[in-house]
Amino acid sequence: IEIPSVDIVKEQPVVIERSGVEFRAVAISPEPGETGVDEEVEVRIQFNRRILRTGNFVGVFPELHPKPLERLSPVTLEDGDSTAVFKVLLAEDQTYVLRADALSAGRLRLTHPVVARFSTGSEVEAAGSIEGSISILDASGASKQTTADPARIVFGEVIAVDSDGEPVGRGLVDTDGAFDITELPAGDYLLFAKLETSVGVTSGGYDADGDGEPDPVSVTAGSVT
């Protein structure tokens, strides 16, 4: 994914506090790879730190793909605000992917996003993944990261969007621009990125032929693209 730096806008960047401290999920229910999950199920994600809570705002952002038949309860916090809990109604004999982002009470971002694949049927369908890297380009097309005035990546994410226009996967971007998006069903996806850099916020997408339109990336079950 190449992102032109001329698109950098002067937004107020999000400050990532204490970014060297690990913030991660330590337990997920249903467990990754679990089969025979009840169709009416309580989803639980336990973290190693307290979750941000401000009034009615809870700093956990879960997504299920495909979407559940019904969301039976909002996200609540238990275990001293370290465990996120919500209930959903799922379809029978269906593989689901749970993804979640979160903010800790100390405003840490997750070191690794939460990803878990499980099934209400007897088996979990195979998935694929996408690996890649991001370059920030200046107006001439040269890499902004290797020029005399480099734009340093502070934080970012890449989102995979399916043929229905639904975001179905996310991957964090490291400071070198590398990312990976795991547990994707086989299919074609458009990739879009948003980065917080040392000079501002910028965004872009995967455009293999340079015609200004996003190009799809094909994912095959059991392989890395």
C-alpha cells in the first residue's frame, strides 16, 4: 500500500501513552478453534489491564463476522473492569470470526488485536491471511521514509473490506510499515490504511496499477497472500 504524503491532513494525532507497555487479551471465550458453540452465547474477552470506562463509554470494540443474528446485550465490564462481556444470537452450523480493539484505563492500544475463529457447527472453516507493508510517498513518488525529511509511522491500521463493502479484518501497522491481517475467509478484499505519522494523519489504499482506484487482493483458505 503506497500512501502519498500530500494527502496528510493537519488533524490532531492521537497520543499513544506508555506505548512500550504491553496491553493484550489473555483469555477469549468461545476459545479460538472451538466448535459446537451454543447459538445463544456469552462472549468474554479478558485483558491483562483494566479497560477504559468513562460514563456509558466502554473502551472495547468487538466485531463478529458474519454479523450475528441478534445482539442480545451491550458490552459490559467485569472482573475489576478487565473483562468485556456481551451476548449474541448466532446462526447454526456457521463459522464466525471475532475481532476486537480496545483501550486500557491508561489509554494504551492493544499490542496485538483480538482475533478468534470458532463455529456453531462441527468444524471451523479454514481461513487465509494477508501480509504486506506500507510506504508513504511524496509528491514525486519517492518514498517519504527514505528522504531527508522522513515521515515516521507512529501508529496505524489496515482494514480489509469485502465485496459487500463490509470491513471484515484489521491489522496493526508497525513502525516499519509492516502489517498482517489474519483469519480471513477466502475471497477478494480491498485494503485501506490510516496512519498516524510524525507529521500528521494520512490515509490511502492498495492501488496496484496506479490508476487511482483500489484494487482487490485475493485470499485463499490456508495460505498467505
